Amino acid sequence: MNAAMGKICFVNCSTHEITEEILEPSFYESYLSGVGLGVAILRREKIAQVNPFSKDNMLGFVSGLLTGSGSVVTGRWMAVCKSPITGGWGDANCGGTLSLGIKQCGYDGIFFTGEFEKPSIFVCDETGPRIEDASLYWGLDAIESEEKLIEAFSTKKRCVVATIGQAGENGSLIATISNDRGRMAARSGVGFVMGQKKLKAVVLRGNEKVQVADRKKMGELSGEYSKKVRKLSLPHVVKGSMLPMFGKIMSKSKKAHMMDGILSAPIMKKYGTNFANTALMFAGDNPVKNWGGSARDISKEYMKQANPDRLLRKEVKKYHCSSCVIGCGAIIKTERLQESHKPEYETINSFGALLLNHDIDLIDDLNDLCNRAGIDTIAAGSTIAFAMECYQNQLMEESFWEGIECTWGNTEAITVLLNKMIRKEGIGNIFGDGVGVATRHIPNSQKFAMIAGNVEPGMHDPRFDPQLGVHFSADPTPGRHTIGSSQYYNYMRLWEQVSWAPKVKSGTPLSNEYQVSEENALKSMASTCIKSVVDGSGGCLFAMIMGLDHWPLFQWLNAATGWEKTADEYMIIGHRIALARQQFNVEAGIQPKSFLMNPRLYGVPAQSEGPNRGKSYDLNGMVEKHFEALGCSIDGIPLESTLNTLNL
Ligand code: SF4
């Protein structure tokens, strides 16, 4: 089989039985690999019907179809399960090196069911797959365990490791799975499911090669794309301190934000995602003060400290996920940290602007703490923001707070509460599972719970970009900021390859994006389908946003597999994957419309100041139209006819 390894592995943690299954080539033509493989297997095994907190839940590690094929920016892997947070479909996407590691072991996916009696690790090397005792590693943080496992299981060839930290071991619903010392599969509660199975780590060291149909073509396509990305660099005259101006200009514009997506490559190469912490603050994209504030609450000191040029000075080297030519990550060194992943935009915002914390350097430490403990920084920061608003509104007696003064921007409170959440100690038992669980313990707190379907959304504001709100509310994994937005759509220029994707012309009024319309529904559907293709291929969102007119995803898929599919045909596969995720939720008894986000997030009531002043929209109407475009009822239930057409 070209591109795929054609084989998956099942591990029954309860019986220690390890089995393999060969998949037919036609399977990959229906689902690609990655998230498509994950959802097809979990649906086949009827995981939607199991209790996500029981040992019957299944946890899968799946690689992308293009990983290892010679394509670039296609080395991402995903963890899949039934989410204990939503009770529905769960997946979490991660960079790092594990995707290639899975394929080098001869698999496209490794799936775990049951539960180990005592902490264990799964190892796959030249002797094949096996289970080993994890007592030496259980209790260690994610980075320490990874280092020790690499030392113990590497030969001349270094192994790759996915592991949980204390948050996963302690049963936090917002626990992550870590790979490559702090690249995180962070969402859907995947770290909780791994901890529940007492699976401390997955250790992989294989030598198998990925076969491709047309290696020459793969090389040509990759060479051309890599050359283009490498050539682009930010002119020296552009300084980090100028970036807020960019946001101010955006906030004044009445036209759809259009540009050639590839122009974001130089800024991502230089600053990584951190550029957005200041560049988009005045545009209204960065949530402030538990989504209730605005750029007006942000001090000059915050903007000075978050200046990406200043953050750049802490970098000791750039970080690239496997096969990536962009390299948006970095490793930093500070007075207190020897070596740590540079906090991403999301982390800086969730522990910074969202809490009115202006001490950006502290966020390096909080990020390291979260990476070690294996806890989702978006969810953790959002939960502290929720706690702060509950505290300010005196929803609980003073004694409830265990002496923590949860006032906006209180750095000591942030640090103490985060540590308690990780350890699930005292008040940490209430906040350590995220906002959704905490609301059950705090009467009248729902209005401060900035969630969609129990999930804390990514740090991009749907009042600034309404299509984000549609995906936050309609995706089977709600709150997900990586599916689509109007900006992503405009930058990726899908319409140049997909016949039915609406073209956005430059000069289109921005107000169109706030309307319930067929065109917007087709755009959100197109984003859903293409993101499913990207997630089936192991591609990175950032390459997608930089433009499918540059990043030759469809051409790579054909050259790697030998298929001769059109972009439209790949979009049908994306549609199938997306609807399989949706149908999983229906099979789990979830009403898709129940994921609608907190009204504050779509401007109800509208803000009276700041860049999103007066902005609100009919989220319900937009979500209903989106569901209809996908071939579902207005409530999000896939129609029988759609399921038949897509062979679901
Ligand atoms: S662009 Fe960044 S996140 Fe994406 S694959 Fe490259 S290094 Fe990883």
C-alpha cells in the first residue's frame, strides 16, 4: 500500500493481548488516515455507546496519511477517544515526532482498550510490540518520563515517546498527552483517558519505510514548496513594536480581511504564533478578562512585555515538528528554566490577557509547569479566568477560596490555583477538571462559564470572526479554534481548486461575515471538509492557512498514493470524515445543538467598548445553516440520505 502502512494495532490493556489488523486499500480511499482512521475504527467498535469513564473507552494514536511520504508540514498525529468532557467524539491534534514513529513501527494507528491492572507502558521496537511495567516512570512529570524512557529504550536510533504527566495520572479531565518534551495533544480529555487506562507512555522505535507511488513527483512538489517558504523572510524594518498597528488597521477596516496566506510564513518563521498576542489585540481577536473585557483593559506594560521581539531574546533555538519547513516553535532559556518550549499564542493569552495578568515572563514558568504536568493551557487558563469572575462576584463564601485572592491579574493566585488544579488538592478538585465541572459546584456560575459544550474555546474571539463561533458551536469537538474562521477561509483560497467553494472577492464588506447566508454556510462547510482532509493527512493548520494554492496537499495525496483524485473528490472524503465525527455524537446520544457557546462569546449582550463594540449575530441561525449545508437537519442530525451518499 502506498502512503499508508496498511496495518493497525490493537492492545487490550486488561488482557495484555496485542493483535494486528490489515486494512484494505479501499479503506484509505474512504477515510485517508489520521482522524479519519480514528473515527472509522471507534465507530466500528461502537465506542460511542460506552461510558467514556469506563475501561471500555478506546484511546487511539493515529498518524497522517502523508506523514513519512516526503511531503512537508505533514507530520502531525492525533489522539482519539470518546471524550469524557463532552460525552461525544474526542480528538486532539499534536505536532512533534510521534506520527512518523507510529508509521516506522509499521502501523497507521495503535488503539488501546481495557485498563491495565498496574501502570504500564507500550513499547514497539525491532522485536515487535509488547507491554512493560511503568513503576519507574509513574509519578514522574511528562518531560522527566520522556527523558528517562528515551534513555532506556533508545539504541543508535532514538525512540519517540508519548506520555502523560501528573494531571493524567491524577484523573484531570483537562489532562494532555505530551510528545517531544511539551508538544501537546491537549483537547477532548485524551490525557484523562490515557491515565485512566494506567498507560503511562507509548514508546516507539521502528525502521519501516513509507512507500509512495511517485517519489519524483513528491520531491518536486516538496522542493518547490520548501524553497518558497525558505525564501520568505521578514524585512528588517518590521519590528515587533509595530505589530499592534496591524490590529488597529484591521479593526478600522470595513472590508473582509484578505491577503495571500503565504505572507504569514515569514512572521511565523520569525516569531511563531506569539506575533498574534500583540498584533491582533486591537483587532479584537484576543479574549480579555474572561471574554468580558477588551483591548482597553490591557496595559502598556502588557504590550511591552508581550512584544514578540522581546520574547525572541529568550530563544536558544527554533523548533520544527517532524517534516516542517516553517518551524513556528522555539526552545527558550530563562533565569528559571534551563530549556523549555516557548509558550504559544494560546497559552500567553489564556494566562495573560484572559486573566489581566501583565507578567508575561511568569507565563514561561506556567507553560513549563503545564507541559510537565500534562494539562491543557487553554482549559487551565480559562478555568482560572472563570474562578476569578466567580470570586469577584462573590458567588461563594470567602472560606471556599482557601485563602486565594482570586482578583484579576493576581499572579500569586494564578500560580497557587494552577498548582492545586494539577494536584487535585482542595479547591483544585473543583477547578482541576475545567470550567464545565466547576460550574456544578458553584451555584449561579453558568453565566461566567465561557464554554461551548463543556469545552473552553481556543483564544480567538468569535465576535471578531463569526465563523469561528460557528465552528466553536457546531463541531463535534466544540470550542475548537482550528477548524475554520472567515480569515482562515479567505487566506487559504480553496476556491482556486474546489469547484463549489465560494470565492471571496477583495473589497467584500466585512458585515457579510455576520449574516446568516447560504454563502457563509458553504464557507463553513468547506472549512470543515478541508480540515478533515488535512487531519486525515497529518497536515498542519498553519500550512493550510498559508494557502492551498501554495501548499500542494491534493497533489501530494495523489503522488503519494497513486490515486488520481480531484480536489472535489478529496472534499467528499473530508465530508465523510466530518459527518462520521458528527454521527458518532448522535450515536452517543448527544444533541449537536446542545454545544452552542455562551452568549457572551457572540456578543449577547454586545460589548459597549473595544474593537468588538456593538458586534453580535444570530449564532443559532448560522449554525442551523451550517448543519444544513453539511447534509444534516437544522439540529445537526445527519440525514439518512447524506449518510447513504457518503457510505456511512
Ligand atoms: S508550522 Fe509549527 S505547529 Fe505546524 S508543523 Fe510546523 S512547527 Fe509544527
